[in-house]
Amino acid sequence: MRRDKEGWYIVKLPWLEEQGILKENKLVAECRYASNAEKHIKEGRYADYDAVSHEWLADNITEEVPSEEEKIPCHYLPHPGVFKKNSTISIRSVF
């Protein structure tokens, strides 16, 4: 740790030297998605959540897994859609 000329602290990011391999979790991610989708449907917000998901695909933030790659072990990032009533962005995802 050191300070720059303006007095701000400068520290390295806490990266792990050795990283483990993430476990395959497709089934867990699919179950969480189904649970979140069911919740959004009950609350009448699924259309908004689905629109954001399609926006991310169009903006290349997310991507569909090609069918030929579905059997390759992979770690997915399941996420809930979080709705906030009094915000400029009413829905966001937390990864």
C-alpha cells in the first residue's frame, strides 16, 4: 500500500494466486431462473424482466449458448431480477 501525490491510498486488487475450477451448475441456474420467472409472473412483472433480458442479448451483454456447446461443462451466473419502485431504473439484475 502506498499513497499518491494527492494523498489517496493505492492498493493492489486482492486477486487469488491460484484459482479453483468452478463447478458445472447448469441445473442449479435453470432452477433459479424458473423460480425467479414464477415470482415475476405472480407479481405481474415478467414482461419487464423479459424485455430487459432481450435488451441484453441485443447489446451483447449476454449471449445464448449454442446448442452444440450445451453439453460442455460450464459455470453459469444465475441472478435475480430486482425491482425498485422509486428509481430511474426500475429493474436490474444482481450478479
